[in-house]
Amino acid sequence: MVKQRRLIHSMIYILLLAGSFIMLGPLVWTLSTSLKSQQHVFDIPPQWIPDPLTWLNYKDVWAKAPLLYGFMNSAIVVVTVLTIGLFVAAMAAYAFSKFDFPFKEGIFMALLGTMMIPYSVVMIPQYIGFSELGWVDTLLPLIVPGLFGNIVTIFFFRQFMQGSIPTDLIDAAKIDGCGYFRTFTTVALPIVKPAIAAQAALGFMGIWNDFMGPLIYLHTPERQTIQVLIASMQSNYISTSNYPSLMAASIVALLPVVIVFFMAQRYFIESLAITGIKG
């Protein structure tokens, strides 16, 4: 029985290892291509380790394309939306999880129902509205909607708070004279830090990699986010066949996402474990 279990575990590990190699293949090829010269991109058999290895593609793409503007614009959107949006989402989740008010469940189910509305349905009305406000070709259409929280984030926080914040602890804070907002900031927020960190990492990756929204609203190159800027490089800044420079730009845009993920990966496990066990 023990040998059979070990054999099954070994087969699972082998399958997972093979799957990881398959999934990492495109990323490794992208990194390898970014370090090659143009004439060695399509060598047969492929050279996974570039020979000769060159860093000129990174220097070339940074000099020709306004990547700094793309980084700054993406950073402005990410920092603003996550700072305010996560705080608002946490407050909404706290109200849905710990307060009793009329039609609470109905309102929450209505909010969950909005998740079923595809973006293509609201895309044109949103564009018309932002155009009337004069917000087209600015970062406001990407920032303002995110300031009111995200229903997926609210749902995640609500499930986390229901299982991790004891009602007795909130009652004790009320007895000590804490108001609603002070109870939220001093009792609830410190407890839900793992969930906030996990959602911050997920939100960062989602906003940083967003392509459709910036493509619709941003037209000036200096106002575009990093993903749209990279997509327009072939037509505006470099040759359409210059794959090494394109891959170099992709790696540069990917680095912040990788760094944030590795910094926050332990919070993913902690928050999901608590939510799954107690939620």
C-alpha cells in the first residue's frame, strides 16, 4: 500500500514537473530571444542559451520607445486604484459581513450579478460617457471606476472577514468607545492584512497587464500605459521583424509583475487557506 502511494505521488510529481516545463517554455524563449542578435533568432535547432549573448536589445528599445512614460502611467493607475479601491472594497466587505441592514443579502446578490455582464456590453456607453466628460486620452477612465472597489475583491474580503473577525472582538471595541470607522481601521484592517496583500498582488497584475481599457481611451504615446506602448512598438518605433527588441521590451514590462508576485506569494496561501477553512 505504501509503495503504491509512493508510485502515485511520483507520477504526479513527474506530470507536474513536465507541465511546469511546458508552461515556462514561452517565458524562457522570450528571455533567450531578448539576448540574441537578429540573425540568430530563427536558428535551427533553437539556441536556448544565446551565443553570442548581447544586452544591446534592452538599450536599443529603451532609447527608441518612451518606455519610461509607459512605466509612469501604469504606476500612476496601479497605485491610485489599489490604494483607494482596496480600502473602499474592504469597507464594503466589512459592512456586508458584520452589519445588519435592510435588503443586505439582496443588495449583495445584485452586486454579484453584475459580474455576469460582459465588458463588451458596457464598453460603448462608458466611452460615450467619458467622452462627454472630456476624459478621453487621459488616465481618468482607467482610474475613477476602480476607486469604488471591485465586486470580486469585495466578495473575497467578505468571506475572509466572516471567518477571521470574531463578532465578540467588534463588540469589545464598541464597549471601549470605538466608533464604526475606528473599529474598522483598528480591529478589522490589521486582521485582514493577508487578504489585502493577496488582492493587492492580484490587482497589480490585472491592472498592469490591462490592454483593452488603455487601448480604447489613450491615444497619445506619452500617455499610454506600458502594455499598449509595447503593442504599438512594431508600427511606431522599431522594425516589425525586430523580435529581439520586442522580447526585450516584454521582459522589461514583465519584471514588476514577477517581483510583486514573489513578494506576495505567501499571502496568497495564507489568505486562501483561512478563507477556505473558516469562510
